[in-house]
Amino acid sequence: MMSLDIQNDYLEFASVLDDKYYIIDTIGFGRYAKVKLAIDMEDKQKYAIKIMKTDPTTSQCRSDTFINEISTQAEFDHKHIIRIIYCKMNGNYKKIDGRVQQVSYFVMELANQGELFQLLEQTQQFSEKFARNIFSQLIKGIEHLHERGVVHRDVKAENILFSNGVLKLADFGFSTKTIDEKGSRVQFEISQHIGSPEYNPPELYNIGKQKFYNPEQADIFAAGVILFTMVIRSAPFKTSKSTDPYYSLLKNNKQSFWKIFSEIADSSAQFKDLIEKMLDENPLKRITIEQMKQHPWMQGQMLGQTEFQKELKNRYDMILSQQIVKITNKRDTKFSTRKSIKKVETDNISKSVSKYCYENLELIEQINAKLQIKQHSPKEQFKQQSNKSEKLKVGIQQKQQNQYISRTNQESKRSSPGSPSNDSDN
């Protein structure tokens, strides 16, 4: 949670990025970078900036992850996908004591109403109407990715943001294309799967039983976990492993599964049917997005746009009101301390950065050129210009394929709110 009420005297003692942005607070943590609340020094516009420290020891894997996230997000200009504005591989991050760090970063639109995770964790249970409003936006975002040959592979509540009442899908570090530069379908090996365990489908745990998995169906499974959590206010299970007692019940004794959660929330038969279809153990039987859009639950009543935005704002304001004193005190303490920090000499600051950063400078320049076209040209003109970036796409695709060979499975740093206990899970 963040407060956008920035006192002017904070800026005098803020860190500065490339003599262009004041850096105020850390508002998010990634696997390899931090997301900062930033203010443009010229027009005072607020942004979110993801910053990764770089030095000669920066690994190729981290550099490739950074490039992958930028290049994927930069491809999209969609209402429900966080927009990238600018990126740079060799930035200078100047601390208040005068030290300068070499960083790579990208600037994004600021989602000013926080994460879905926070709403789930810190506000009351969602009605099915309210959840339907949110879920329909999420599916539109995922569908847009899939239609363009991209899978997210880390759909979770922490990566779903809200800005002025609109859902935004974020964090594309694990995303990748499903079609290679030759036009062939990419095969995704189970042994190289990524994402967050509590959102991953059961086929990802079938190592030795099958070799490949369908990442689109993995995104759908994760979306099903999110929908369940919104309506029931509890995760459906800890993991979808066969050893998990809750997922085992969902597979083998649905009536008993729903009886357990009926004590928490009374949900409709249509909701239960959709959840069962989204969380089906067999990915070949799992519901598709097109089928999902036609499902009776999805055809149900939603809140009007004004009513939805009002409820979302009320929930956000409730969280902020609970934390505003803590946020303000922490910020005041930080900036008061900075007033007495002694400056250090900067003549000997190292300018050396990872060789992988330099190798990607041309790619970053091409991405920025494309972002400029998107920001300043009509969409029709952008479509005409898109062919010029084909060489860039091919280069990025090749880097993405190389990247995931070396990436290992990552555990999420936060678990879903209200996860049921599970002592038998391995």
C-alpha cells in the first residue's frame, strides 16, 4: 500500500534517478528488482519504476529476465495490461549521500489503487457480482495475451493491480511467446516450469509422467484459484499436488470439498461449476477462455461501472486509512534521517556495468523507439509501423528461449490470504 500524498520537502532529500525522477518509496518487490514510487522532476507526474542494480557481477539470467519483461510488456497497448513508458539499461541512481549506483530500469504507469492481494487480505468478502466485475477484466487481459501468442505464467493476486477502477495485469518477468521465430509452436517442458506453487496446475507436478505442458491452460488454472479466493475469501488449497488433502477432495469428492467451504461463504451452483471446470485436473478437459465467456456464471449480473468503481475505491480507502499513519511516520522518519546524512565524494564511482547490459543497449533503444510511436501516434499509424520492429521481435524471442533453459522454479514470497492448513503436503 502506498500514499500518493507527497510533501514538497521530501523531494529535497529524495534519491534521484538519471536527474529525471525523484525516488520516494519502495512499493513492490520482484525476484530481481524493486518497484519504486517516483515523481518526474519536470512535470511532477507520478510513476512506478522497476529498478535492478547492475554491476560487473550481474548475471546473464537476471539481465535476460529484465529484457524479457520489458520486451513482452512493450508489445501491448491494452486497457488491462500495465503500460511501459520508457526503459534504460545503464541508468545512474544517485543516493542522498552522493553515492551513485549503476541500474537498469523501466518506467510504468502507476496503478494508484494497489493490488488485488491487498483487497483480499485486508477488506471484507467479495460478493459474486463484485468478483464477476474483476474476473471479467482479468479474463480480457489474459485473452489478449493468448490471442497474440504470449503466456503470462505467473498470474496471481499480487500481480493484479487497479488504477482508477480498472484492472491491470502486471509483472511479465515469467511471460514468453508460444510461437518461435520460425512460426512453430514452442514446447514447454514441465521440468522447467515456473510461477507460484499455490497457483500452479497439477500437471506441473507430473515430472516423470509427462514431458510437456500447455501454458495457456496453466494461466486459466491460476485464474480459477484467484476467482475462488475472491468469492470464498480463502485459497482452495495449498498446492494442486496429489498429496494436498483439499485438492484431493476437489478431484474425488466435490460435495465434501464444497461443504468445508460452505461454512465460510455460501456460493452459487453456477460459481461452483465454473470453478470445477477451471481447476480440472486434466488440462485437456479444463475449460477454455472462449467456453468460459459463455458459461452461465459469466453471464450473470455485474455491478454497474459507477457502482463497481465506488466499491473498489471504498475498499482501497479503507486499507489506506488503516495504514496512512504508519506510512506517513515511516516516510517522515526516513526523510528526517536523510537531512543529517553526510555527503560522500563521488569522483571514484565505478562506471563499469555487466557486459550483458551493454549487449542489450541496442535492443532497449529499439524498444524505446517503438514505445514513442505508441505514445505519440494514432493506433492505425502504430500498426503500419509495427512491421519495422520484426527484427527486434526475432532477437528478443531468441533471447527468451535461451533464458528459460537456465531459470529454476521459484517459490512465491507471499502465500494467498486464508490458505487452508495442510500438514500432509510435501
